Amino acid sequence: MALDLDTAQLRSLAAAVDTGSLEAAAHALHVTPSAMSQRLRALEGAVGQVLLVRSRPVRPTGAGEVVLRLARQVLALSHEVAVELGSGPADTDAWPLVPVAVNADSLATWVLPALAALAPPVRVELHRADQDRTHLLLRDGTVMAAVTSRADPAPGCRSVPLGRMRYRAMATPAVLERWFSHLDPVDALARAPLVRYDRDDDLQHVVLRRVGVTVDPPTHTVPATGEHLAAVGLGLGWGMVPDARHGVPVGAPAGLVPLPLPTATATVDVALHWQSWRLRSPALSRVGDALVAAAAARLHG
């Protein structure tokens, strides 16, 4: 049986999750807290399940994530229809909003130039997360689309392969001279400091496992793409540097050299996919087409 859900109730659910509380959501929607509570209770009654955990901040239940995704889809389409009919907001506020989750290295190398070339323009709200976790933001309804390492489409989504982001183990000549000139590469990797992006960054350890290193060498953590590259360039240690098809990304330090390892050992490819809602949204389609085309030009096939 199809559900007959009220748009105002769906808007209230999205606002509660976005603001973190029913009181803040009521303020954002210019209604009383009592009216907000009544809308959410009515929505839960229509669905027949609890949709929100009334914590601080509030968070959706499993069923709430499903309805939240529907709420964001309905609101996105309503906005686009209003603009097409000429009854939407004026000026740049009428640009449709497309929230997208993307990993930091894609953001730093090929995503932003593709978005800058969009015409007619859209508003893009970027959420940065590891490529292994961006699909979670898509699944819970936070974003409409994601650049992700997951090939299997999230519920209600389609998945398109983008290509492979290649990472290469690199360091400064000084680091190679200090750690690799007098030691066997395996012994050197067991002792030489490395620079990772964050605690979820396993790329360096992929290389270590390939050569049989089982100990953890000294590790620096620098959780920003530009600063991570800068840390490798300053000689804090070796690291995995993103390598677009036509060279390392803009902003990568000059003078970095590959570690003295076979290419198959020192490079790691991460397959990326574009996952997006199965939704007839012109704005979402424009963003998707632009990023798929940019990935074809910049990523490895």
C-alpha cells in the first residue's frame, strides 16, 4: 500500500535532523515547538514506525533514514518545479541545491574544476569524507550523490564507474638518502617514518603489507590534502601521493621521487564510483554528467 505523506511533515523531519533538535527545527521553519512535535508524531503515525531518536542531537532511526531520504528527494524536486514555474525564490537563491559527498583527494584534484564549469549554475554543498565512507552520507539522506569506492548502489540509487585514483609512494630525496640508501627496502620501510591522511587512511599500509612489513613504523597524521602533501614535501616521511592521469595534483611539492620499489608494489589504485539518487532532477543530472566526464579525463581507466 502506498504511503500518503505530508510535505510539511517531511520538511519537519529533514529540519530536525539538519538542526539537531526539534526546537531549532521549529525556529528554522517558523512554527511553534508544539506544532513541530505534532508534525513528527503524525509522520511517525503514518509510517507506523519511530523515525527519530530524541537524543542531543536528534538522529534518524533505520526507518527514519529511509523516510529522510524521501523527504530530501521530495523537497529537491519541489524546489526545481517551483523555479521552472517561476514561483521559486529570486536571483541566485533559485539555483537548485545539490549536496554531494566526496573524498578529499578527488576534491583537491579534479572535482572542483568540473563543478566550476557547470552551466546553468547550481549550488553545490560538498561533504568531505573518506571514499570508503561517503556512501553512508548517501544512504542516510544527507547527500543526493557521492564519489565513493563502493560499487554496489545504495538503496534507491544508481552507480556509475568513474575510474581509478592512483596513489604512488613518494618522498623527498633527503628521506630516501637517510632511510633507503644503506638499508634493504624492507628494512627501510619498517623504520622510515610515514605520513598518513587520517586514521582511516590505509594506503601506506597496503604497500607495507606487500613487502612483508608487519611492524608499525613511526607515523605522522596530517588530515588535509594540501597539508598532507606539504608534510611529505618537507621530509616528515614518505607518503602516498595522488597521481592524476597527467601527473600529480596541483599543489604537490616539487622534487618528490618514488620510493625504490617496483611500480606494482609502490602504486595503489582506488576504484571510484558515482552514486546518485534515482531521481529525475535536471540539477543532479548536470552535476553527475560533469563529474563523470571530468573523471574520464583525469582518472586512470
